[in-house]
Amino acid sequence: MSRFDALKEAAWKCNMELPALGLVVHTFGNASVFDRREGFVAIKPSGVQYEELSPDDIVVVDLQNTVVEGKYRPSSDTKTHTHLYRSFPDIEGIVHTHSTYAVAWAQARRPVPVFGTTHADMLPVEIPVTPPMTPDMIGGEYEEETGRLIVRTMAGISPAAVPMVLVGGHGPFVWGDTPKKAVYHALMVEQICRTAYLTLQINPGAAGLEQGLIDKHFGRKHGPGSTYGQPGDPELR
């Protein structure tokens, strides 16, 4: 038995949802869970196949990226995860995937416009995309710099209202105040990117959704005045 068994089990479950949802291939992508009270992060090990992954394989690190338990090296994106946990005080789960449509928008380095109510249900603004990295950033602490770039891109934006970003040339990073919500956001960023792509194929000149509809749909699913779902329901809206 380990003091981290429950944390590792939670992270394993999140990681195993990613292939089940069709969001990852081979060993690409990772999910982490943060025990904010204790200050430890459980994350997928680097390069381990999902079908071979067990709770015991999950690696536990502290916020300074020191491995405190695990037989494998942690994900190569660990420093990005820990930087986000240090910067966004209300999140407890992060997911990074290489899902097809989200990666396509990231590679095009285009923010995703709010074309419809599915997008507006999730966030009230376009999905942001980070600017290009400088050579010094790439040649330095690359994964840490990725985290810093995400945080700079999110300056002035609420991480709760906008729980996702596209890292230019790379792919989506999403988060949530629970690990379950982080996985949900990983699924929804791919869905939004897919439908946005199809929208532009049907109508390259498609206009964004009317602001009134954006406000209506976001407001009825988020905040104290929300009307979607059942009162007191702790599950995802």
C-alpha cells in the first residue's frame, strides 16, 4: 500500500478514458490529477502504451517536478502541467491530447471562433491559441516555457470560463476544477474544433454566433443563474 494509491488510481482512470473516447493514439497525450491539499501530482509515465498502463505505473511528482513515487519517468509534459497547477489556483486536473481536429487548428495557429451554441455552452469566447515560441524558449526549458506561454496567452482570461487553449503547432491543453471535468473538456475541445472545421468547409465565410446567443447559452450552463441540469447535481453540466 502507498499513501498515493487513491491519487494514482484517479489519474489512471482519467488517462484510460482518453483512448476510450478516441482522443489519443499510440502513447501520445497525458492526463494528470493534482492533490492540492497535499501538493502532489499524479501523471502518466512517458512512452507507456495505454493498453499496458496500470495504476501502479502512474508517477507522482511534487510541484517542483521531483519524482516522489514511480518506477518510470513521468510524462515529458510534466513541467507544463506543474506550471499550470502553480499558476491556476482552482484546477485539479489537466489533460493534453493530440486529437486530430484540435491539433489541426493548433497547427494552423488559428483561434477557434464561436460559430454555434455548442461552443457557447462551453466557453463564451474563441478558443485561444498561443503565439510562436522564440528559439531561446525552444532551446531552453521547453516544457516549462510551454506552461509559461499558456499562462501569458490566458492573461486577462478566466481559466474557469475558458478551460482550454491550443498550443500553436502542438495541440490542446485543457483543465478543470476536477479531473473528471478536465477529461470532459478534452472531449469537447475536439468536438468544437471538428464542427468549426466542418462549418468552414460548408461555408468559408461563416459568421460568428450572435453575441446575445453566446451570452444566453453560456449563462444558462454556468454561474449562479444557470438553469441547465438539476439543482444540487454535482455531476457535469
